[in-house]
Amino acid sequence: MTGAAPLPYRRNVGAALFNRAGKVLVARRADLGRDAAYQWQLPQGGIDGDEDPATAVLRELDEEIGTNAVKMIGEISDWLSYDFPPEVVTKFGARHRGQQQRWFALRFLGSDDMIRLDAHEHPEFDEWRWTELSSIPALAVPFKRPIYERLARDFARFTKTDGA
């Protein structure tokens, strides 16, 4: 592939959704199978066209976990990037080399029954749970782990319970 232009990054947003107890929502990918390693992740998804990242993260939460009962409480202003391993690039038709993401912290304002993984026709996740933010790097696929480590550091202040 010498001389070929590098593949672009797919622009993406991610959501660290915290409950009132300071735990973060992780969800299990429906397309990996129950025996796959690293099945759990935070909600994330692509930015549509010229969509504002803050608008995109709210749309993605509605699409992936069926709720908009949230308020924005923080963000990482940097774009964080990761490269896909070669087998993932091949699987997705070699359109993107990886993802460039903006990450947001949000407080969940609803009750657990307001999280609906089946709210849309093609659910991305088949199970979810609340967990400690510090545990998310170990749940992440290795190529995403540096980003999850950054989230665990930068969003640690949101694990404090606030009753809000």
C-alpha cells in the first residue's frame, strides 16, 4: 500500500453515563456473542455530516440505550483517536483506519426502567449494568483501552454522588 493515502478516521462521539450513585453504564455488544472477550463498552456512535458532537451524543444515547433522561455534566475537549487492528479494518470494508472521538460525561436523571436497549429496530446491545468507572479499562478491547484509561482519569470527578 506504499504511496496510498492513509484511510481517514471516522468521527464519533462517546458517552460516559453516570447514575446518581456515581457508577457508569456499560453495555454488552449484541453482535459479538456471549463467549467473546471484551464484550462491554460505553455507548458511542458516529457523527452525522455536520452534526454538532453534543447533539450527536444525545442522539446516540437515544438510539443505543433508548433514553434522553440525561444532562450534560462534562466533556473532554480533545479529539481522542484509536486505530482499528487490521482485521477490523478489513471487516468494515477498509473505509476508516479508526475512530476520532469526542467524549461526554452525562448524568442519568431517570429510573433504570427508562433504559431500553430494544427501543430501536436493530439493537446494538443486549444487556447493560452500572459499574465503577475505574473498572472500564479492563472491559475495553485492547485497541480502545488507552481511551478508556483517559476517561477513567478525566471523568473520575463525576463518580462522586450528588443526589442530582
